Amino acid sequence: MPATKPIARTRPYPAAEVRRGRASAPAAHPGMGAIPHAAGVAFRVWAPHAESVAVVGTFNNFDKAKNPLTRENDEGYWYADVPGAKIGAEYRFVLQTPAGELSKIDPYAREVTNSVGNGVVHDPNFDWGEEFFPSPKWNEMVIYELHVGTFNDEKPDDPMPATFESIVRRFDHLKRLGVNCIQVMPVAEFAGDRSWGYNPAHMFAVESSYGGPKKFKEFVREAHRNGFAVILDVVYNHFGPSDLDLWRFDGWSENDGGGIYFYQDWRNETPWGATRPDYGRPEVRQFVRDNALMWVEDYHIDGLRMDMTLYIRSVRADGEPNLPDGWTLMQWVNGEIREKHPNTITIAEDLQHNDWITKTVGEGGAGYGSQWDDQFVHPIREAVIAAEDEHRSMGAVAGALTNRYNADAFQRVIYSESHDEVANGKARVVHEIAPGDPKNWFAQKRSTLAAALVFTAPGIPMLFQGQEFLEGEWFRDTVPVDWDKRAEFKGIVRLYRDLINLRLNRGGQTRGLAGQHVQVIRADETAKVIAFHRWMEGGENDSVVVVVNFHRDARENFRIGFPAPGAWKLLLNSDWEGYSTLFGNHPSSDATAEVGECDGLPNHAAVNIGPYSVLVFAQAHNS
């Protein structure tokens, strides 16, 4: 999709997009998969090429003769009601097909014993015990991305990963840090027990090794009680590829393809295998839509981050050929979430700096609320990782600060570390600067320089687990976060906390950091200093000036323009020795701006700034 041309906004399958498995008989229970009700459990499955279907389980001793399903219509839906079946029962579908007899886990199974086990009739009832949880406004979000299996692995020698419950035991740390959104890497059931999660085998089930669906609901409930919104990573650009019962689900396939859930031609190819869903097929579109709405409505999720949407809207990484059906599917899902749940954010990982991703559906856009911004992370990482000061580009940093989509700074999520940026050949910023040595002065100074820009630039800031205490090397799903570093680098943790407090205006003087506006005051390629002004409406307790030194040498009496005359209070000096015993405690201080043109502004002041340091000034009350 060219960045300057939208794909036509169409809904080619309106009938399918409002149906959740039609039943011909009025008495049939609506829904898909296992549908518990007062007298038993009903079952519905889509298998258009099956000759017959039966449900087997603990309720009928897995006897395929006991509970056959009836074909409901010409579209391939099968249905049966099993009186006496109960919540907690294990079950599978047995399909007689031209390819032979197949035993399959329900595609809509809300719970499984494991990725190659049985479906479980899930209890839809849950005591949320909560009033309405108000998600943070998008301009006030601070996201903390984590991986369930490694975030708080209390038994690192245990082959099993950490669980949802183990995350809750670290909520006190996250609360003190000041974040207000927890973004969880994918939790849909995957093959095996340890994984990043981007290989979903059972889309509607929650990973059993993490605790399963009930424990995930408890986690979300406790997150809300502790003041955290929860954003969930979901994967719709491919399924599997392993432990994938969707593969040739009812025995049919063409061109050696995956059957009814997948494209059967060149469109099925992805970097993860030939498992791209058929976005043009009504029932598959419904399957993806139902999944997205399930997380929001049944699990009270406050936002969805969709993995690599580039591969939903196109076949290859270069954006070609287009997949118009993928585009309209994203529009449908985002449009419905925005209509029904307007406070729920959807975030795209598209990484093509494309305005159309976050344009509204009404404008022809994909309708995401925000998108990960590669135009921020790459220039900032390059600027702090480069070994030589002369190789740091202040122009590139200025571009990273000012980039936005559709004139809205909060249509982008900004970060210096994420699960992708610290793996796949890349590592944590401290490791890139000084491999294996987080006590290195350069690593501490320049990694925190990047973090300071994350919290002072316009956008939605995000951290990756352990970043706040200099977690090193690269991300792996078998290596737990080293919590001993929290005590070892408690000063760095405090720096992150102070930056977050400024970002969220908890001191009442930095409202501008949550505002739309940014002006680069100076990008000095010789001194390697950049200064910028942030504001929401401007004026006292709003206007903020940030000065960043990207050079190993301190800058004395460095004169820059200021947007207003008078007193500017220094709220943060990242060179303070309280943040690290390695830091120099450079004598920076409040500034007094005098009238006189400088940097295109009507006022100026001289500042002292230490090496690789950040200063944050707020316009003080002048009366």
C-alpha cells in the first residue's frame, strides 16, 4: 500500500461480519465452540467439507457415536446440544472427511489442557469485583512491556516458565516506578511451554503453562485494582505454525495449502511459514474479529497491540502485493472496537511510518489509535550506541523528536527498547555500548540518555522489562529477568522513576510533557547538544525546556534560546550522583532567561550540562 494512497474502504462481507454462527432452529444456542447453558453445553463448529461431525469428551467417554452434530446450513456450520455436559469437561471434535477421520481441538476453544491436548469447556462467569476501570488518557499512558514467562521467574531452574501470578508479586515495583499500562506479550496457547508467544496454536485459549484463562482474568483484575491498564499483544498475520489443529481442519486443501482457515495460493507465504489466514473468507474474518473482541469484552483488556500488521495488509516486507481483504479486516476490527469501546486503544506494529495506519476508518485508514514508531527508536539508538561522538547526528535526533502521524504526536509509541529491539541480532542498549558490563560509565550514561528522550519527546512512552535496572545482553524466552540488578542499580531505577514522574506531571510543573507541541530550539552538530521546548498550552507549570548533551565533554555557559523570560527551574539533572556513583554531579542549576534573540526565540540563558546528560527545566512562577 503506497503511503500516499489509501485502499478503498469496503465491507465486502456485511452478512458474515454480523453473524456468530447462524442456527436454523430458534432453540439453538448462539455462539461458536463450546457454549455452556443451564441444562448442558451446546457445541458449534465450522467444517464445510466434513461429511459428519461428532463431539467427544469426558461427558460421553470420548465415544464418537454418542453426540453427533447436525449440519445447520449450506455454509458448513455444525451444531449439537449435549444435556448434562458441564463446565470443566474436556472435549474434541471428530470429523469424517474425504481425507479420513480427523480428531481436532475446537478452533474456538477458550481453554485447552495443552497445545496438543483437549479443549476444555470454559466457565464464562467471573467475579470481576470492580467498578469501571478508567484507562489513562492516551497522552498520559506510560507502557511497560513484559513477557509473562521471564518477567518474574521465581524458579529459574524449573523447566516451566513464570506465570500470571508471579507478575502480580512485582506490582509494587511497577507502582513505585510509576508506569500505568502493562503490555503483555502474546498469551494465546502456543506450542510447548516456553515461547515469545508469536506462534499462536489456539487463538482463543490462554497459555496453559502461564496459568490458563481464569488466572489471566485474575491477573487483569489485580492489575486494574493496582491502577494499571492492560494491553495485550495479539498475532493475526499468521497462525502457528506448529501444534496447529486449524491446519486442514476439515480435511480439505488445495495447492498443498492449509485448508479452510488459510490462503491456498501465493498469498499464504509469510516469514513464519505458509500460514497466513484467508482474510477474504467470511468465516475467517469472523474468527479474527471474534478473537479481538473476546480479549476486550471477556477479559476486560484495555488495548490490543497487533503484531506486524504489514503482513496483514501485504504479502512481503516491501508492502507488495497488497492484500485489500487484510486492510478491510483491520478496518472492521478497529472500527468496531472504537465504536463499542471508545477508550480501548489499538496499536499497530507496522514500522513503515505510514500515516494511513492511524487514520480513521472514516477517512479510509486502518483505524489504529497509535503505532510503534521506527522513526524514533532507530535514530535514538544509533545516536547513543555510536562509539564516537562525531558520529552522532543531532539532525537525526531532531527528526525523531518531531516525527508524528496525522499531526498527532500520540499516534506513535516511542521507545529505545522492545522485545524486537533487544533480540534478533540486536541487544539491550547497555550491552550494545559495553557488552556484558552494565557498570560501564558510557553504558550507563548513554542508555539513560535514550530513556530520557523517550520520556521527554512527544508520543506514548514505552519501556521493556528490566530496562530500568540495566538488564543486559538480549531477550530470550528461557532467561529470566535478573531482579538482583534492581538493588544493584537502584539509582538508575530512581532516574527512570523521576523521568516518569515528570512525564506524568506528578509535581505539577511539567504539564507540557503530555502535550502535543515540540519545538527544536537548537540541534548543534558541533557541540553535539540538542535543546527542545515542550508544551501543551504554554506558560507557567506547562512549558518545559529539555537540553541533551550527546558528547563526552561537559558544556559550560552554553547559551540557548528560551521561549519566555525569567526563572526556569531545573527539575532534573541526569548527571546527579544519586543516580549512579559513576556520575559526575555536574554543577547544573536553575536558569534565568534574559530578553534578547537567540535560536530564533526572544530570550536566552546560559546553562551548564555534564557529559552525556539531560537537563529538564520548567517555567517557574515569576510573581
